[in-house]
Amino acid sequence: MNSIFERNKLGQYYVNTRLGVAKTKCLDDFPEFNTNTEIYRLLTELIEVNAKGFRGLVVTALTGLHIDESYDPLNDFYGCNPRSIFESGIWYALQENGIPCGKSDPLNVAKNTNHLNEEWAKGRRPESAAMAVVKFLRIVMTSGRTKRARLIDFFFFRLWKYAESITEYKLANFESSTNSRQVLGNKLIEFTLKYPESGNLSQFLVSQLLLGVFGKSTIEVVGGNESVFGTNTTSKKPADIWLEVGGVETNLYEITVKPVSKKRLDDSLDALRATGHLKCPVTFICRLPTDVAELEVINGSYIYKGKSFDFVDYKSFCCTIFAILSTDEFEIVVNNITDFVKDMHISMKTKAGWNGFFSTDI
């Protein structure tokens, strides 16, 4: 391969090609892998799970094998330079085809481990998905050329069918203008608490509420649309969400629906130092008093290592802003939350949870 760029593009082309073939197939085209077979069960366990990383890891391993037939993903996973071919090639192909994935899937689950075996799989969540990765790749690596090709085609077929089941899933609709503002607002809040999507939903709701309040002012709301899987320190962000006036940061907000530990405060301090925002006020929007049980918060404030952190209750904060918004602003927030849940990256569990909350009368 002449260059890293060409290699990454080859990976992108390969995944696009395999998914293109998958879209022309049906289950009857793979009689040797019917629903009673081990292969069918293994692919169900590694593909049809909320955790995106296992799917991405196998796609990366198969792509690496296509680029270099001597590559051994089980014993030298990083031998294919997985970060480069995934983030600069495979990821784009998965996005183009509507496959739920994260930006660094294989790295998130491989965790710098070259050997994909039972020891690596132990303790992964879900462990059954990790074990399915190991078993499936072993079968692929020990199969002859013809069977290997069939296994790979079936993997991409199952990957496509899973993505199709998500995009075709129907979310319940409701009319926001005919319901009590606080009743519907409380429903949305409770939904984000029960199905937080690793904090993505609660963070997105807060960002949308702030945009509703300040959308027509000179105050800019920054953040809130990014994934919360990356830390603020590594993503060069001072906080989850912040306000700016004339390009100058004023208020910083950390949104969480998990306990706020001193380690979390240390992470915040690290991010503030790294971005030069130590003097900016920081407010944690969380569940009070549940999330601050480890801290001695007095009158909504706690001083840690010389820095004052403020705390407000997530539900109270959201309900108050719901009451401030105009009817049009309120409907925009509701519509944006609905669109967010429809996104292919949101888990089926959360989508089903939405229908449980909103398929009946509010």
C-alpha cells in the first residue's frame, strides 16, 4: 500500500462494497447459517447489542484482513493500525450506510490489547458480546477461503439488517401544544433520567432548553450536541455546555445523572486548567441530593481545592426553563428531543422506552 491515505480509503471502499452486497441479500441466501446455527447466535450476540464497539471491532478486523491477508486480528489486533483505518475510513462507510457506530469503536473495546481471547473478553460489558467476537473471529481465521468469504458476507448482511431494523422503528408521536407544559416537561425529564444514553440525553435536553432561552439573544450556547463518551480534558472542552458573550465564556455547566465524586471534580479542574478557564463559574446540573452524597454541599455550593463549584437540581432546572419558554420555543425543544431519539445511534432500548412513555395519552 503506497500511503496511509490510500490504505484508509481502501478500508472505506471495502466496507461500502460489502454492505452494498448485503443490501441485495435475504436470509434464504445463507441456508448454512439459519437461525438454529452457532454462527447465527454468535452474530446476534455481538451485533444486536446496545454497545456499539463490538460491531466496530469485528468490522475493523475483517477490513484489516482484506487489506493484508497475513494479518492476525486475534493475536495482533493493532497490527492493522486500527485507529487509522477505522476513524479515517471505515467510520465514514458505516455512517453512509446508517450503521450505528461510535467514532473510535474498536479502540474503546480493545483497550490497547493485542490479543482478543477469553481473558480479554472477561469483564467486558456485555461479556457475551465480547466472547462472541472471539469465537466468531476464530471461526473466520480457521476457515478456508470459500467458507471465510461466506462468513464475512453473512456478518455484513446481519449488520445491515440490524441497522435497517433501527431506521424502520416507529417512534410514538404526540401533540405538544395540547398538553400541559409541566406535565409533558416532567415526562421528558423522567424519560431522560430512566434512559440517559450514557448522559447524552440529559446533556442534550439541557442544551436545547438553554438554546430556547437564549436563541434570540447575543448569548451563544456552546456544546451539548457532542457525545459525552469523550472526557472534557481529551476533547479540549472546559465543560459539557457553556455560554459565550462576544466569544468570551461566561457560565460553564457540567450535566450528569450519576454521582459527582471528588474524582469528577478533579477531572473538571484538569479541563479548566487545560483550557484556561479556572476563573469561570462552574455549575453542576445533577440530581440533588442523590448525586452529591459524597460532597459537603452547603447552600448549593462546594469548595474543592480552592475552586468553588455550584450545584442545582436537574429536574428543577429543566422544569423552570420549560415554564419560561414560549409556545414555539417549547415545541422546538420537544421536536429536537424527538429527532435526537430517532437517530440511528440511539439504542433500541431507549427507543422502546420512548414509546412506553409517550405512546399513551400524556
